[in-house]
Amino acid sequence: QRYATALAYLAEAGGGVGLLQAAHLGVVMDVAGPSVGDYAREDGADASARRTAQRRLLPMLVASYSASLQGLDAGAALGYLALLSGRGRFAKEQAQRLLLETRQFETLAGTVQPSGARSPGALDARFSKREVSGLLADAARRAVRSGRPADAAELLVLSGRFGALFELM
């Protein structure tokens, strides 16, 4: 619990540099063996809630640091999100957020060639072709819900889901 508290404090009190340090230290701790949440060995409902919060700390630190980079380098921001690939849907949801907030579709998802095939983007280096297609289609649905049909159309084309594109129109 002390490690998680220290990382959270470093990220909050240290500004941008503190967030950078907390995210990197948390990743190193996670890769080296026990995760930040493993340091809490208490029993009971309060302890369980605390451990759950601590397990969420590292993904939130990395996602926050990634968000701080996205205006400078969307590819680098995606690289940090890829560190969370073992965290289930969280990494994919954050990649969708990155796509929609930066609108760096060519950098992240590639371009559609005259043959209809999609050239690879930064997402292709981190996810399988099927995962990228699904991620782009999910991001398109999020774009529709947020009132951005043009972005949704571009994402659907990139995902290769042309039927969904015609439904959108």
C-alpha cells in the first residue's frame, strides 16, 4: 500500500515530471515482478477495495502519461498504452481515445491504398490485424455517439467495414 500511495503522491504533487517518474517507476515495478497491488496483504472488505484501487493505479498512471504525450507524438503515446496490453480492454479503450482525441488516423491506423488495402500504421505494430480492425470499428461507434460522423466514416473505411459505412450514410 505504501508503494501505491507513494506513486500516487509523486504523480499528483510532482506535476508533469512527477507523472513521468511515477508512470515509469510503476511500469518497472510491474515488469520486475510483483505489481503495485501485490504489496497490500491485508484481509477484509476495506483491504479488498484498497487492493482493487491499487491495481488500477498503474494503468491510470500510464494512460495519463500517454495523454500528456499525445499532442507531441501520437505514436509514442500509443507505445506507452501498449505497455498495458495485458490489462484486457483498457489498452484498447485508451487507444480508441487516442485516435479520437488526436485524429491522427494516418499515423495510428495507416491509409487506404488505391487497391482498397490499408497500409499499416502504428496500431499494427502493437495489435493484430483483426484487433486493429475491431479497434477502429469500435472507435467509429464512439465517434458516432459523440456526434462526429465524418470521423466515424473515415475509421470505418480504415477498418475495412464498408457495410457499416453504408449503414452510417
